[in-house]
Amino acid sequence: MPRRHDPERRQRIIDAAIRVVGEKGLAGLSHRSVAAEADVPLGSTTYHFATLDELMIAALRQANEGFAKAVAAHGGLTDTRLDLPAELAGLLGEWLAGERTGVELEYELYLAALRRPALRPVAAEWAEDLATLLAGHVDPLTARALVALMDGICLQVLLTDAPYDEEYAREALTRLIPAAPGPAAASGLPATPGSPATPGSPATPGSPGSPPGRRPRPGAGRR
């Protein structure tokens, strides 16, 4: 008897794998458990995914789409005039406010890469794709730092079950973005005494950002 054509079977298997991980964790993921969840023969899962790593890669890649969809819904961060820290903090809030099971699942698959090297390139895709989008607003090093901070904030929220603090996230992200140089820095002239230090210039002793404990000596500057 010829095999029934089922073009959606591979996708159903991936969807089933995601549900299994969501309900039972990674420990409950196997070809057999996925076949039962997808209501397909066991041979179908091994036909489409010869190893469990292949199945996990497909599931992780699909799970990674959650945040990407939120970014796309906001225009893909293409507007260079947007308030980047506020936009990113808002995106994290929308993502974390959605179905928590889906976010937890994404991180469970993401962290599985610690033990499964085959998953590491896929786990890195989220960070690489977001850093590429941010490169239109900040330099590449700052883009990577922003992604790392967002990743850390999400992980803390998930692990502590604490409510997401959007204002905290916005402030923290703001601190990573270099301030635009002032008029003096743009003209190449040194900053006038008493004015805020420009980025890259030594901080005035006793001013915010100067090394702790270094205060002007009494009488310093007197003749």
C-alpha cells in the first residue's frame, strides 16, 4: 500500500516536540514521546530527524522566532530616530508578557546547548540576528553588549519569577549606549574647565565617573 502523502508531517513533529518539552522538559523528549504526541508512526520521526539533536535544533530554531516576531511587528528596528533603549525595553516587556510557557521553553532549549554542542550555532542565532539589527543604531561592540544585557534580564526574570521592570531595563540599556559628543568634542576643542567630561576624556577629579577616593587636595591649584 503506497504511503499517504503528508507534506505537513515534518512540521507537526516539530510542533509536537515543542509541546513535549513544554510539558515534560528536555528529559521527556524522545523520538517515541514525540511520535505519540504528533500521532505519527515512530518511523516518521526518525525519517525526518535521524537524531534527537536534529529534532532539538529544529525545535529551537522555531522557538527562536518568538522574539523575532515581536521585533518585526515593530518595524524591525529600522527607524534610526527611535528611542532605542525604550524600544528594546518595551519589546522585552511584550515578549515576557506573552505566553510564559513559550518563553521558558525557548530558554530551556537555548540552555540545552551547554550540554549539546550541536545546538550552539542555533542558540547563537538569536543574539547574532538581534545584534545585526542593532548595528544600524550603535557600533558592533555596543550592539553585542545590549544583546547580552537583554539576555541576562530575561534569564533573571524567568529564574526568579520576578515581575519584569521595564523602567529598570530602559535605564540599564541607556547606560550602555555611548553619549553623543558635545559641541566641544565635535569641534576637536578641549572641554572647558568645569564642564562635563566628554566621552574618552579624563574625568574631572571629584566629578561623577572619577576614580573613587581621589579628591582635590585642600589648597590644590593655589599659588
